[in-house]
Amino acid sequence: MRDMDGEPQRPGARGDRFLAHRGLIALCCGTSMAEAFLLIVVAPAARALAPQVSALPPLAIFHDLRWLYSTQRSWLWFGLLLAGLLATRAALNTALVRLAWPAYLTPPPLAALRGALVVTTLACLLISPLVSLTFGVAILPFSWPFLALLPAMLLIALPLSHAGLAGTWWRTLPPTSAAWWLLAEFAVLTAAAAVSAALPPPDAVPIAGLAGLVNARAWYGLTAGIDGHALAGVDVAGVAELDVLLEVGHGHAERGGPLARPGLAAEVPAGLTLPAVQRVPAGPMALAAVIAVVIALTRLVFFFSGPGATGQPEATVAWAAGTQGPAHAGGTAADAGNHPVLEIAGFGSWCCGQDRALAKTLPGTLVRQFSYLGTNRRGQPLPYGAKASNLPLPELGDRIAAQVWRLHEQTGKPVDIVAESEGTLGLDAMLAQHPGAPVGSVALLSPIVGPGQYGYKASGSSLVTRDELHALIWFVGGLSPFGTSGAQTLISSVNSVGARFASAAAEHAPVRMLEVIPLADAVTLPACPLPRSVVVIPAFHGELMGDPVALRAVSRFLTDRSVTGVPSLRATAEIMAAAAAAWRMPESAAASPPCRSAPSGPASLASGAPSGRRQ
């Protein structure tokens, strides 16, 4: 008999409905709500992760590993905790599979726990580098690595979406339904995080329950999809018997021919549709192809977007001599009515002589480019290449202070600062170490908000999080123009003193401040309302020094004119920040430090201090 879609009717299929799987629903909803309740008590800022505890295996393992990496343990303790995590996750997944199994089929035996343990271990090995990258984003929060890790995680998860449900998963590709359920669950968990952030913390419990219901439906749909893909009405006593059918009967059964092994023909009913089982390991080959694609795309991104110049001394001398713009960089700029401006570019920038859009935007204003290598005897910036910006923050802060004082001595006026990306970290370091620096107004482009949210010990016993992050930086650095060292010096410095410098800078005397945040960076912002000093524009991180919209906002700000952004983009950024919290490192504090109560006046994202200073 066939159903309305023309597919073979399965025995008992009419009585097997999702709502009949009460044990599956109770386990998914119960575990999600239990974790949400626990997090509300001990770590409310991390409540967005709660529904993922009962998600499909790849997403659930990403959830587990982020909690494990947040423990900051030695290799020995990490190994012991990992073993416990693997056993617990494999047992939970096995229970969910049995509860989701079609009622008209015999569920997999408990011996399938061995297969689930193997699959969980493999998934942990493949996903752990992405968790390490997530940890790195918590240290140095900016959007590029986060935007890269989410698609990479999903690409790795797709070939594993059916793993553990059948012993031959490694020789088959997942059915389309398995991939769709994985992507649908990712979308629902992301939306649940956004809703949870917008409501009081206690409301996270029922939200987690609803998300757990979706998780249960995903498990049911996944097993039904595997069943329709592989079983098609076969009453299989266990996974081992399914393996026999798949390994021996494939090909002949679909064409109605005899099975390769006598005695099995009776086990395959009419209308059986077996999956495309290959003699080659299709699952591992798909994973290898995904990893190769991720590596190739990373290399291409660096190739097309990497720095293409290292600075020309001739151009530097010409600009410093005063041929660039109406204001002379080497003189006193006595005719300039505005404060002098120090332009601090971000990581991977170069100096000097490039098309300096900021100087063109501020006619009649002395705009001097900051050099990561310092200045010559006449106060002119030294040319530098892309690798020069890999500096420890204390040294960077000292160099910014020296160039601010030099510009102040030449003009006799406070110095306005326009800093981007790494330059905003250097500004915090300068204000923390040189609170008396003659700073006027400050415009931050692509600011690094809340640096050092997580950290590792710089010395002492070996730590998994530190060692794996260093290895990842070495590998990715080898694909980039910066070499295997990458941004290791900068990241290590942010890990050690970034949060302390940001907090100390918040105690600096109030300054006028504007923060221009590209919309892409919303995925690394804390899940809290944006203060009035923030303007959101549609752009990517580190590209605002040449963005006309950003430069127009900076020009209006430095010339004491009002700056208005697009209200809809502010709301969009807040929603994106809340949704992305589902896939970032869990915040173990009761409240995110950058989300402290904002003052009544202008303030920044990390403001707890008055009058717009960052924290």
C-alpha cells in the first residue's frame, strides 16, 4: 500500500506521530529548562546557551565544548572532564535516539552507545578548533573570525547530522531532511537567544522549554528522515541488522534482484529503498572536503583583502613637508581653527602616502597619521608595513602618547583622535598609562568593545585553551600575509592587560566621544541597549577609515555638529548582538561588564563611568 505521496506505506506509520513521543518531548524540554533555571541563578548572561543542551549532536557538542573550554584547566584535568563529557553526551544522544525512534520499529540496542561514543569523540575533535577560535573572539572581540566560524561550524556539522543513527553513517551522506532539520534548529536556537535577551531572565525558562520542544521535533524528524532514507518499512531489530541489509543487500534489493547472501531476501519487503551506501567512506571524505574548502577560503580572503603596500618613504617625506592638504603637518598649523587630529589605523595597516581620506574630509585641519614604529627627530611618522602593528598594548599606548604630546607641542592645542580597531585598544592603553595626555575629542571606528572577556594564564602550567589557541594562530597566520606569528603578540597582550586598561581608561577625565560601529560587528557586541554615543552604519570591521558615511559622521562630530544615525540599524544591531550570544563563549558573570547601567549623559557601550568614557 502507498500513501498519498506515492511512497510505500510503513506498518504502523499512521499511529506514529510526534506528540506520541512523550518521553522525547519531556527529556528535551526538561533538560533545556533545567539548564536555563541553573544559569539564571549562577550566570544569567549565559542563559542563551541553555536550549542547546538537547539539540542535535553537532550543535550540542559545540555547546558542551564551550562550557568545557571556559573552565581553564590543565591538560590532565581537561582530559578527565572531556572523558566525562563524552560519556554523558553519548548516553544522552543514545537516549534521545531511542525515544525518537519510530514506534513501529524496534529501537536500536543499548550497544549502539559505542557508536554514539565514537561519533561524539570525532565531532569533538573536528569542532574543538572552532571552539578555540570562539575563545579567541572573547579575548579580542571583532566580527571577522566570528563570521567565519559559524559557516565553518555548520559545514562541518552537516556531514555529521545523521551520525550515530545508523552504523553505516560513515559510508553514506546525510539525507536532505537531516540537513534541513540541522539548519532549522540552528535558526530556532538563534531566535530563542534574541527573545531571551529581550525579556527578564526568569522568562528564559519557558523560552528554553519551547526551544526544547523544537529540539524534540528535530530529533523526531531526523530519525524519521533516516528511517525513510534507509529503512522504508523494514522492521529492523537493531542497527547491526540494518548494517547487514545495507552492506549485503544494497543494489540488488532496489532492482528487485536476488540478495548477495542467501537467506536475507525475506528480510527485505517489496518497495524497499536503500540509501546510496558506497564502498568508500563517503562521510569522512565529505568532512575532508569541507575542511579543505574552509582552508582554501581562508587563504583567498587573506589574498584578496590583505595589505598591498608597505609604505613609501618618499611619500612620507612629501606629506610631512606639508604638500598633503591645506594644513602643514610639519609646521605649527597656526591658521587651523580646529584641533589637530591624530589618525590611528588598525591592525595590518601601513604608513604612509596612501590616499588619506580622513585628511580630505577635514579641510583646514591638521591630520597626522600615527606610526606604529614611532617618529623621526622632526616628529614625522616613520613608514611601516603591515606586520608592525603586532605590538603589546603597553608599548602601543606609550607610542600613541608620545605622538600626541609631540603634536600638542607643535600646535599648542588639545589633540583629537580618530582611531580604528586596534587603535582603539591603543587609546585605552594610552589613557590608562598617561591620564594627563592632552586629548580633546575621540572618534572610535570599529571599536573593540569589552576586550579580555575571557583570558588564560600567560605562564605556569600548560592550559588547553592557551595551547590550542596559540596553535590555531600559528596555522591561520601561515595562511595570512602576517606570517605564522600572526597577531600573537597583540592577542597575548590583550589577554593580559586589555580588560584592565579598558577599565582604567574609563576613569579618565570625561572626553567627547563618538563610536561608529559597523553593522557586522554587532555579532560581537554585548547583548544590551546601545548608548546614544553609538552610530551604526552598514559596513564591515576595519573598513571605516575609507567609508564615506563613517567619515561624514566623524567630520560632523569633530566640527561640533550633530551626528544622527539610522534608528533601524541600531535596533538591528541590538537584535543581532542578542542572537549571536547563542554561539559565543558563555559569560559566567552575573552581568556582562560592558552592560552596566548607562549614565544619563552620552555614554559608550562599556560605560559605567560618567560622560561617555568606555570601560
